[in-house]
Amino acid sequence: MDGILGFLRTAMLLGLLALLGPGLPARDAAELAQDLDRLQVLGSVLYLAAHPDDENTELLAWLSRGRKLRTSYLSLTRGGGGQNRIGCERGEVLAALRTEELLAARRVDGAEQYFTRAEDFGYCKTPERALALWDREQVLADVVWTVRKLRPDVIITRFSPTRGGTHGHHTASAQLALEAFRAAADPARFPEQLAWVQPWQPARLVWNSYRPAPERQAQAPEAVSLDVGGFDPLLGRSYSELAAESTSQHRSQGFGAVAQRGPKLEWFEPLAGTPARSDLFEGIDCTWARVPGGEAVRSSLAQAREAYRPERPAAILPLLLQAKAPLDRLPADPWVLAKRADLAEVIRSAAGIWVEALAERPEAAPGDPVGVTATVIARGADGIALAGCSLVPARPALGPVLAAGPEPPAGPTALAVNVPLRTTFQARFPAGTPCSQPYWLEPGAAPPELAGLAQGPPALAVRFRLLAAGVPFELTAPVEYRACDPVLGERRQPLAVVPPVLVNLPEPVQVLAGPGGRALALVVLAGRAGVSGKLLLRAPAGWRVEPAELPFALARAGDEARLATWLTPPASPGTGALELRVATGGENLPARSLVRIDYPHVPPQALFPLAQVRLVRLDLRRGGARIGYVAGSGDELPGCLRPLGYQVEPLGDEALAGADLAGYDAIILGIRAWNTRPALARLKVRLDAYVAGGGTEIVLYSVDQGLVTPVVGPVPFRISRTRVTDPGSPMTVLAPEHPLLNRPNRITPADFEGWVQERGSYFAEDLDPRFVPVLATADAGEPPRDGSLVVAPHGKGFFIYTGLSFFRQLPAGVPGAYRLFANLLALK
């Protein structure tokens, strides 16, 4: 039992830190009133779906802010398989960005955020394929774990477990919810979890139905409706307005939302458990009566809420402290632990307490001292004292953080109202402290206290031991770095533990189009002062790298050295990976790179993935040299083409309007350019004239909805929603003699092997007779789709539209994709 309670305490603390986000600001008077109401509600709801952006933020806001329930969103994936509307992050880096976007959304709507280990691999048509690629039992275990840990009274799915009307990830998420609803209560299912959590049976499972009213009335006449569009006078906004702000945090998906006002009915169809007749929580005790001995706590909290006055929140501190005493005496169970954390937050806000811990710089390597200033200020009440504060490392098992600070006072130090009290430390992470990589990016299962959480613990935190009228309580603040952006103002990010040496790769994929060698550039960065050693390069069989050892010496943290070596490919085509290791300070470790994620709507992040260079030797002939590029969103193709000898020039709106386009062998419009570049609606006439004069225009896929103009090319066609999701789907050649498959590279079936994530999306349909479909492909069990690559003559030139996912294949170094794309650029 002690292990269970210790786990719950740690998990709740981590969840609280993630929910509060950067800094620990006091709640405003309206939020504090809501928090006081929430202390009286002991009900929990879990909303479950597949991806970031699937959640119904209006319902989450109503459940959390309106009904004051503990509300959580379980997203099976972190969204790394999707596209990116605001940058070039993909895969794991995009997943890290979308995790932060979800946390930003939850800070608005008030819910908590959790995940499973399911990997988002892009669009999926059937739940069977989704569950097979996810490892059904593993993801089911994660859902059961979350249910047992959070113990929701009600589970709500965003999607129906019945196939139809949506795609495979969505349906699979509801099927897993249905199975977990029963499995979570069965001690024979996943018994290894019972060392940490206990079986739990929710009261009911419902589907947040969105199907049309006639169909719902026919299929589920017992469905319950609730109006979630109400106005909250404390917040001055409706839950629909909160939802729009919450949804708009999903900027990488282009999910900006407009606020709606007025009634909003949500429908709930029963899937399992006790049916509800009029309310999701009917028959469920959501009061302190569900906790033995909770009446004394309830009574004091009720008095505090009755006495609360927004202009004098500190006046209710005696009543809050009166509630704390019996709450501390109650036997620890999940609700007691949760309410203890909630009450500590209410006490902090009522007293106007601000705590923070700021590092002198954003990053520190093991062994490198970093100054930390811990500050506490009570702005709204006297009678608050600091009994002490201490550094708390994320992984104390590695050894204590060396912390040198002033001699502690003999007793508690009273805090004068609105006068900050500061304590300074010199912290030093012990040797062996891992870098600040998100725990879910590391191999192996996460520790139980972290499993399912949005984030792991901060690298370093400060625990403040406080007294209010002599009653002890604690607050913990993550150690952060604070800077002032000249445009955005204050920005905070967690203190990051960095490797002593980092290796950045200007070109992490090396594509060599022949047997000749190439210089390989690398950048070595110092994570701490005074590092020296060697960068070791280990080439795969058939490849040579000379020299294979590159010495470096860097004097100051942040210094960098630009190194170079010569890479020689094998005589025959093939692929491989160049392994990089760093030998320094008696250690020989795999090299890690530094990847920064920096957008205004989320805290800056630093990731440290393993540094590897993908090697591709292919036979490629190039036609055309000067390429104009109209960038879309999430587009990295120019950097893929330049090393092969192409002169790629960006074409902004001004250049596209005034430049002499006839000098370009081809003009590429990047993915979703026709969705994101409004000026194309008026500049299309320039592109059409370029093609008519003998140029080649290549349009990478755009989405059918939200086009800046309904007519994309000079020859009519329609962009559909057709996708082929299996990257290994067979390709049928429809025009075997067409130049796109023959010049300058002869395309064979081998060129369609090894593609990643999907064949393509948003294929062309309703083609003008002048179009020639070049290829056909389909997912298993579906008819062939011929819109993945189509070409039409126009005047003296050619227009090409392709839904093939070149934007994924070229950065991944897929040889056949390079050869086919070179043919597109060479078409004349």
C-alpha cells in the first residue's frame, strides 16, 4: 500500500506541475472561487480519443470549469505522424511540439492531459491495421493503467467503436476504451500493474455522439443530451468561448477556431455500464460522503466558500487551514491525495503567494555549476513564513545535487507582505545525469510514476516549506530560465541538462548521386566550458570516411567548432548509417544533437536525439538545374535538392509577381502552398503563363478544403480526399513510355520500395482529358487510384500534380523517390 500511495503522490505532483506550466502564478479571484467550488466535488471523468485535436474542448471546459469535475483527456498518440502547418518539425519532434500544444490547451479549458505509447503513423483506414501497428495489448495496457490511476466515474469516447464514418485510429480508440472499461476492473488483466494501482470499475462508458439527429434517434433513442454552451459569470465567458481559445492552441494543425455563443447541445450514447437517463453523473456520489471521515473537511470548505470575498481572499485562510488539519489526518487514498494538492494550491492563491526558481542560464551539463535563485513572496496575507527551501533533482538515485547556499536561518523566516525573500544556490548535476530528453522518447518502458504523463519531472526543482499561521504546507517550483524577447516579452523554459558535447548535422541525410565522394560538414557544440576530445565516425561496410577521428577543443559553454571530413560511397547503390560517438573526459558515448522548438504559443524546448547520418548512394541523372520554389508549410525539399546540384531559389510573393520566370527549368509549389499562400489566387495567372511559355510547374499536394482559389492549375482537375496509407502498396504503371518514368532515370518497381509512412494523400480526380495519369495504387481491398501523379500539357510546357508524399520521402533519403522527383524536374 505504501508503494501505491508514494506512486500516487509523485504522479499527482508531476501532473500539477505540468498543468500549471511555466511559473506558479496565483489564481485570480474568479479562478479561486472556482477552485473553492471544485474542492467540494469528488467526481472524475476521462475523455478518450486518438490524437491531439480530437478532443471536444467545449465539453472539457464545461466538465472542468462548469461541473468542477476532475477532467482528463487521454490521447492515445502524440500526433507525430501528422503534417505541420507552422514549421518543418516531423515525427518525434512534431510529437514534442504537439504535446506542448495540448498542455497549452488544457491550461485554458482546465482539464488534465495523458497519453499512451501508441505511435501516430499517419492516416489509417481500418481499426484492425491501427491495432496491429500499435501493438494492441500494449496500448490496451496503457489505457487500463490510466483508468486505474485516475479512477474515472465516467469514460467518454470521442468516436464510436463501430466502423464507419471516420478512420481507423479513431475507431480503434473507442474499441480500446470499451475493452479497457471492463479490463480495468479485472485483477487478472495486467496484474503487474497492481503493485502500483488497484482495479477500478467506472460507472458508465458513453460515446460523445456527433451523428445526425435522425440516425441517432433511430439507433440510440436513449441518448442523453447536455447543453455545454452556458455562460460562466465568474469567468465572463461561455464554455464555447473557452473552447475556441483552447482549440486554437493546436497551431501546428491549423486549428484556429472562432468563438461561438449560445446553447450547444452535446449528445451521449451509452456503450457500457449503467445507462444514464438525464445526466452523465446520475447515481454517482460526487461529494465528500464518498470518503470516510470527510464530513469535517467538507464543513470547513463550505464555510470557506461562504465567507469568500474576491477583494479579500486572504480572509478565508483560517478556514482553509481548519480544513487542512482533518484532511491531513484522513487515511491516504487517491481522492484524499488529490484534494490535499488542490487545497495547497488554494491556500497559495488565497495568500497571494508567488514562488519561482530561476537558473542563471537555460542549460547546464553534468559537473558544470549553475546558479539558481529561489524566490517566495506573499502578496496578500501576513502570517506566512518560510521554514526552508531545498533543491529537488529529478533523479535523486544518481546522487545528490551539489548545492552550496547561505547558511539556513535558525527558525522560520516571516514573510513581510509583498516583500520577496530570495535564496541562492550553486547547483551541480552529478556525473551520469541523463540529458533532458522527454521520457517517452527514451527506449524501454517508462517508470510507473511517469507512465502516461504528458511530461516527465523537471531536471531540477525547488521545494518551499512554508507555514501559514503555524500550519505547515509545501510548494514545489520547477527550475526555469527566464528571458525577455523584444517582441513577446517574458519567456520561460525549463532548465535543461545537456551533454558536455553536442554534434549538429547541417545535412543529416547524405544522398550521393554517383560514385564520387563529398565533403561532410559537422558542428561540435560545447555543453560546458573547457571540453576537448575526439569525434569518432564509424562508416558502414562499403563506405569510407577520412579522417574518421576529428579532434576538438572548446573553451566556453556554447562555443562551436566546424569540422569536416570526406565521405566516399560504395561503387554500387545502397544505404546505411554513419555512427557518431564522442570521446571526452575518459568516456566514449553516442553523440547527441541539439534540436530546438521555439514558437510563441508554447514554452521553448530543447531535444537531444542521437546524432546519426543516413547515407544513400543511388544512380541518379539530373535534368534541369535552376528551380524556383514556392514554399508551403512544413517543407524541407529545397535542402534535399541543393546537395544534388540543383540551384533552388525561393520565390516569395513579390518575386513570383515580378521576376522573369522563364529562366527556371521548373517551379515547385510546396505542400499546401495553395492552402497557405493567399497571394497565389492573384498570381496564378503568372504561373499559367510560365507553363504556357514552356515551363514545368510541379504542385505537391494541397488539401481540398481551404484552397485560396478553386482552380489550382491551368488544366482543370479536382483535389480529392483520396489517400493510400500503406507505404508498401503496389504501384501499377499506367503510362510506361511517359518521360516521367523514363527520362533521365528509368523508373522500375524497385524505386517504390522502402517508402515511409504513406504513399500519398489528396490525389487528383475529375481530370481534364488532357491529363495523363502515370501511376495507380491502392490500399488492400480498394480499387486502384490513378491520381497520385498526373501530368498535362499546357501551351509549350507541362503542369504536374502529385499527391505522392515526396515531402516525407526526400528528407528520409528514399532512393526511388529522389530518382522519380528528378524526372519531374527534368520534364520538357
